[in-house]
Amino acid sequence: MSHIDTLTGRLRNSLNFSDNANNTNNKPDFRELDPGSPVSTLRNSSGPAPSGLTSNTSSSSSSSGSASGRTGPNPAHHKRSNSSPTQNHNHSGELSGSVESSPTSHGRCKRPPSDSVNSPSPGNVLPAGNICPSGKILKSGMVSRGSKTDVLGSGSVNYGHGSIMRGGGGAAKSAGGGGDAAVNCSRIGVVDPEELKRLGNEQYKTGNLSEALGFYDRAIAIAPGNATYRFNKAVALTGLKRLGEAVREYEEAVRLDAGYVKAHHRLGSLLVRLGQGENARRHICYQGYQPDANELQKLQALETHLRKCTDARKIGDWRSALREVDAAIAAGADASPQLHACRTEALLKLHQLEEASFSLSNIPKFEPLSPSSSHTKIFGMLFEAYVLFVRAQIEMAFGRFENAVTAIEKAGQIDLRSVEVSVLLNNVRLVARARARGNDLFKSERFTEACSAYGEGLKHDPSNSVLYCNRAACWFKLGLWEHSVDDCNQALRIQPNYTKALLRRAASNCKLERWAEAVRDYEVLSRELPHDNEVAESLFHAQVAMKKSRGEDVHNLKFGGEVESVSGLEQFKAAISSPGASVVHFKAVSNLQCNQISPFLNALCGRFPSINFLMVDVEESPAVAIAENVRILPTFKIYKNGSRVKEMVCPSPEVLESSVRHYSF
């Protein structure tokens, strides 16, 4: 062999890979381009694949020996047009609650057989121009047979989708699933969108929605014009309760394929849940196709209840509005922030503030609407503005004026044309300003001017309990206790459990020597604030004053104290003969029922300070038990001036408290 022939042979050998598994010097060492990258994936000389390409072959990327991804498209493959709904389309592998394993046609015509795609071969053809670690250049068509492979990460452990793990043998399993699904997640060099869709479908079937979403996103990154990928992503997002995002994906699917009936129907169903009747009708009743009877019924119920609710709201019939909005939610619009906000507004107008506050906290998560829904209105307001409109009213009602201003200003920025938003924005600013001025005047002890300031705020918000209560405090300072009681009554009519209003009304009634009314308010407060010593002491003094006004003996009555333990018969007789009423608890340490009700007796002791509470352990003081004929435990007896007036055997806490309250007067 000549010297030239020898050099030629050496050069040829250097450009080919050895079949020997132990030869590791010439293994390919390159990474596949990230499918989400703006840089297109490498293709061979057969030309780029169409962006809207879909494949009906589920095993097109199953070869575990491929490190270079897909080859160029089959020359017989043709590009699909999304311009007309009458085109022939096939959405193989789309999701329909559960994943469909076989291709289904959604249009009026089926795709002809020539539209199917065969898996390209060979699967191990490398793009031209790749450089190996040795510096050698790989020519187009050469096959890698290295013993190790680059494995695409499944998203588990510390690897995200698209991560490359050296060596296929130790590929991590998917975090959410195992078995075949986990193995599929670690396919080698997956860049075929149909294979990514199939992997996503497998994850969806096993309940791993986040994993499925990752695969659909990667498929969309490669083929953004494929409506099925958008549809599948929307189904996964719906399962994850990310409804706003799901709406946008469904809308993109029908934009790409106007004749995609299943996407129209799914989108319409989701819009019903979101309370968007007008938008939902366009998709549920898509022209030329039969609507789903169940979804059409839900849509009609939503439209009927929403129309009645709108009419009731216009005339201020808030009970009817509440009834209709509850019916609309029950009919299927359970995920609508706007309908839940309407329920909150109705409760607020009915002066059910606690329920309104709870309803507000349960409004479904608010997501920005898609562009096509951004102009949707409810009660004449843009959807996104209405929730903020209601929130501003709630914040005002609870005296959080700064929060109210922030919420209504945001609503005004969203909906510049709404008259209701503009009116509330003006009122909130005026009320917040009046309240701030009144507070400053009150701190300066200019009580008459403070009354006027709060009154100015009430002109703009006549149902504001906070302003009524603040003005009541001014009247109290001015010695105008009747006015103070009147304003407290107004505040409590709007907000029945308003603690400050109860305190101010009780104090004003004490000044007016209306002891029974004062005692009634203080007892309510003692239940709400069981550990407040000032409330307990005020209750005691009001009870003593009431007894005096009735001519009862109140000699030696003392405030407070604890349950007194009585051990002897003489001590017992002296204790029940003290002024006022005495409640005696006959108990035994070994009795479970006695031990259960004892803490409640301690609570009553704090709430009714004018009552003497005594405790007799019948095991330690059998003489007292025999003298009082106590045979069943626990037993409670009430004495007045040494005489028994009531006996209760094993009473419930409610019965015991009712009796104690009766004898505390």
C-alpha cells in the first residue's frame, strides 16, 4: 500500500465511530438545543418541519439510543392550515377529562389517510457539523453507538424539564408517578411535540397535572400553532384550578382552529362557571353544531337568575338579589368572583356585616381576564372593577377607610366610565376626609365640632356604623347621653355585634340610670369579653344599682372573687345567708360530669360578679350533703337570704347560665 493510501485509510478511520463498546474516545458529546429557546432545533438537509405539524405516531421518539432528537420531516408530510373551520383536522391525543388514547375528529369532515405521519427513520441521524470531544467532525448520516446516552430530565428531584443527565441507566423517576410513566419522562433527546404530548397525557392520567402541564408547554414551544396542545394544556390548568389561564388557552385553541368544536364547548362550560353568560353562549351555541343539552341548561339558568338579580339590585331589593345570586351560583357559576362579590354586597346592604365579611374572604381567587373578556360587564360595571367596588364598601363599613380608598381608586382606574364607581369613589374620599377631621377634633377635645365633622361624613354614607359610634362618643363627652344612646342604636342596627357601640350605650344608660338596659348590654359584653375585668366590674356596679333601685338589700355586696369552697355545715349556712343570691355546686372529685362542668362555673363567676358562687365536695363534707338531701351529682342549688329557691340536677351549661342570669337581677 502506498503512503497516500495509508494516510487516506487513517483519515477514514478517524471519522467513523467504533462499534466496540469499550472504545470511549470518540463518543459524541453535544447537548440538544432547549425546545423553549428562540434558537430553532438543528435539522438535517431534508428541510425544516412545519410549525403546526402533528403526528399520529406515539412511538416516534421511543428509541433509547438516539442522542440527537428528531430527524427532518417526511417529505409526504404537508402543512395544516388554520384559516378555515371547514378544513379537515385531527386532534389525536387531546384530553377530555380523561385522556383519549385514540385519535378523534372534532370537525365536520375527517382527515384523509394521507394526512397521517410516519415516524422518520433512521432515528439516530446526527445533524451535520457537530463536533466531538476529540475534535473530529461528524458528517451527516453517521450513527452514534456510544455506550452512554444523554437523558432528558423528567422534572423530578433537582432536574427541571429539559435538563440533561449523563447516562440513561440512572434516570430519575417522575416526582408524581412511577412505572412506565416515569420511564417515559426520561426519554432520550425528546424534541417531537407529539411525543411530548403523549408523555403529558400519561402524566395527566395518573393525576400528575403539574408534570403534564410541563410537557404540554414544551410541545407548544416547539409547535405553537397546534390547537390540540393548547386544548390539553387548558384541561390541565382547569384541573389545577387556574381557570383564568385555562380560558386563555381555550381561546387560543379556537383562534388557531375556528372549527374546534370540543374546545368551543369546553370554553363555554368554563365561562358559565365564571359567570360570563354572554361570552359562554357564543361558544356553547357555536354556529352549525348541536349544543350540549346539559351545558345549555346551565347557561339558561345563569342568564335567568342574573337578569332577575340585576333587576332586584336596581330597585334596592337586596333580599331578592341575594336569593337570585345564590341560585345562579348553585346553577353552576360557582367559580365566579363577581357573583360571590354580589352576594357579599347584598349581605352588606342587609346589615349582615359579619356574614358579608366572611363571604368576601371566600370570593374565588381573582385572575385578570383574557383580552376577549376584558370588556365583559356585570351590573353596568366591568367585571374586574366590580369586585374592587364591593371590597371598598366592606372596608368602609368596618372603618378601614384607607383600604377603602385604595380599592375604589383601583376600580376607577379599570372602569373610567362607570357611574356607580365614580359616585362611590367620590363618597369614599369625602367620608374618609370627614372621619379624619372628626378624629383630630376629638383628640383636641373640640367635641361639638367633631360631632359636625362626623355628621358631614354620614351625609355621604348614612349606613356607616363607625361614624355613628364616633359621634356617640362626642355626645357622651358633652353630657348629651340621650343623643349618645340614639347614635349607638343606629350603629348597632347596622352592626349588631359592634363592641364599642355596646360599651358606649351601656355607659350612657348608666348615666341616665336605666340600670336594666345597662345590665343587659354589660352581660352581652361579658360573654364577648370574658376576661375583661373592667366590663365585669361595670356589670357588677350596674347590678348593685339596679337592686338598690328596687329596694333590695345590697349590704356587704362585694365585687368579683372566685368560687368559694365550703367544708362544714356552719360555714355553709353562713355563706348562703349572705346578701344577694348564692349558687352552690355539689360535686365529687371522682365524678367525671362534675369535673367537666366546673370550668364553666368559673366562667359564670366572672360574668356575674354580684352572685356568690360556692362549691361543696360531698366526699369531704358528707354532713352538708345529708342536710341538703343531695343524692345525685352534679347538683346545683340557688339560695336567696338563706332559703333555697331553685334546684338543678345534672343541668346543661345553657340551663345553668339561664338560671344564674335570672337570679342576678
